[in-house]
Amino acid sequence: MDNTGKRKKLVIIPAFNEAESIVETVRDIRENAPDFDFVVINDCSKDRTLEVCKKEDIKVLNLPINLGIGGAVQTGYVYAFHQGYDIVVQFDGDGQHDARYLEVMADSLVKEQADMVIGSRFIEKQGFQSSGVRRIGIRIFSFLSQALFGVRITDATSGMRMCNRRVMELFIRDYPRDYPEPETVCRLLRKKYKVIEVPVEMKERLAGVSSISFNRSVYYMIKVTLAILIERLR
């Protein structure tokens, strides 16, 4: 593996009402990815997320209004870019992601000269595989990425994604507000950025419930599919 030790690496953790899981998420990063700095983007949580972060000495950027997942993640990219980080990775605050894979992803980003590395749960199909409805959507997005851009992405909805400064610079200018993952992957593919995947295992969330209900899953698939098609026509 290539040495990424001299590169500044940051984990951005978008958080909305993650008071019950944020400490364990940060502990995982501290123990299993000690070369990475981290920052929590508190998206106007209504629970004790901010209080817990302050109590546990966790670095946090506190948004004054709720921006949604897209706005929270973009805030992290803006922070990372202007703080001079070379590598940034998005990491869920609900305990589903595993920090043991962060060094592997960073090494792959550098070794493969990729612009983005996605942690995919569907390459080796181990660990938590998401809900049935969401898996249907993921298959649809995989088909679309292959058909429209010539690259098969097995887990376009994965929130565990790492990128370089070239991608950061693109994302700080424009980033979708909601359900951004598949759309941004397709944007990179359209612009001929190199996107690769590495196998990871994910876990069930430690606390809380997903914001994507069955009804929202249907809206999610329609909205993102249309966004991807529009992206292809640009």
C-alpha cells in the first residue's frame, strides 16, 4: 500500500439527532483511523448532539439552521478545502460505517490515482445489506450508471465516500440538497473523473431510525432517477 501519512486527511460526520451514537462513531475513528482528523457537522439537531460533542471534546461545526444532508456535507467539504486537507471522507454519525476501512480507502485513492473511492457493501456482500426497498433503488442506480456513463457503480447510495481536492473544489461550488450520493457520483462520471469502489462491511445503525420511509423511498428513487437523467443531458 502507498504511504498516505504525509497527506492531511479529514473525516466529515454530518449529524442530525445522533446524540446516542456520535460518541461511539468518534471512538471508532480515534481507535481505528488515528491518522485522520474529524469534524462533526451538527445540522441543527433537536436532541443533545451538540451538548454531547462539547462534553466529549469532539470538534463540531454547529449550523444555525437545518440544511439537510446535502448542505451539511457541503459544509464539511468547504471546511476541508479551506483548511488545506488533501483527502476528505464522508462518514455517517449513526454507527453504520466502520473506520477500519478508512486507511484502505485512502491507499486506494492514492494508488489508483482516483478522484473518489466509494465504500461498497455489495462487492463482497457481507455485513448489513440495507432494506429491501433501498436495495431495489441501488440496483436501478447501478444500471443507470452503467448504461449512461459506462461505469458500473454497485453502491451509489453509500454515504461512505472519500475524495481528493479536485472533487472538493467541484463540490464546494455545487452540491445537491437532498439524496446527493447517486447524483454526485454520476456528475463525476460525466465529467470523466475516476470513481472506484472498495469492499466494506456496514452495520445496522446504533440508534434512531432512517429518514427514508417507504413513501420517501419511492420519492427518492423517482427524484434521483430524474436527476441522473438530467445530469446525463448536460
